[in-house]
Amino acid sequence: MEARERVQEWIQSTFDIEHVTLQRDDSVPYGQRVWSKKDNDYAIVFFDEPSDQVMCSFKELEQLCFRVDPIVEQAEIHQ
């Protein structure tokens, strides 16, 4: 699966798309800012090429980054 598709699939499987707004974030590979429509808060979802995984960070990339791709891989196994 292509990196861009993996990022989009993880976003759709994790967030209620009706309650978020997506905005492209060119500071990271295939980056998407996922904005909450209720709060002024967002997560950055992107593809980490060295680890070949989708990652998620909250507001600033320097704070915390989580490898999240295994969740997508689990969803693919169960389909």
C-alpha cells in the first residue's frame, strides 16, 4: 500500500471524519493536520520513511510522536 493511502486509511479508521477537518501539512511526508471542529486542537498524521510507518503527533512534532501503523495493519488483517 502506498504511503499516502496508509496515512488516509489510518485517519479514517481513527477519527470521526464528520467531526474533524483535514488540512495538508507539507512540513512532513504525506502530512495531514486533523483539526477538531469542537476545539482549536489538532493532530499531525504523517509517514515516517525511515521506519516505513504512519506516525501521529499532537500539535508539535517535537513533543510526542506515536507509531500508529500497526492499527491499520490489524484492520487489514480482519477485513
